[in-house]
Amino acid sequence: MSTRMIVALSFVPMESLDVALGALVDEIPLDLMDCFEDFYIGRPGRNQTRRRALFPPETWSVYERTLNGGDYQQLCGSSP
């Protein structure tokens, strides 16, 4: 169930990811949360910012694509 919750974050607006992640913190195992932060969101840093993730939300978020009726299959390629 916790993996489905993390996958659902791809449909959250990027500016709301911290709030959504905070809502899931008690539902997701700590090791999975740590891995997700390291690779996909970035660890919290100073001044209410996050460090750059290996795969930042701009590369995997489908929120804007969903609103614009885009294709989810082309996340790794160029935008249609």
C-alpha cells in the first residue's frame, strides 16, 4: 500500500509535494521515505529548501501533463 501512496505523489503539484509528503510520513516505512527523499525529492536543507535530488520532481511529475491532457508514456523523452 505504501508504494501506491508514493506513486500517487506524481499527480501532486510540485509546490505541494512537501505537504503531501508530510501527510504520508506516518504511513510509509522510514527506509522507503529516506530512499524517496534521496532520489526523487531531495533531503531537506537549510532555509526551508531541499537539496537537489538525483531525479528531481520536474522529471517525474505528471501533474501538469495530466492537466494538459498529455501522454504519461513519454516521461523520459522530450515533451510532446
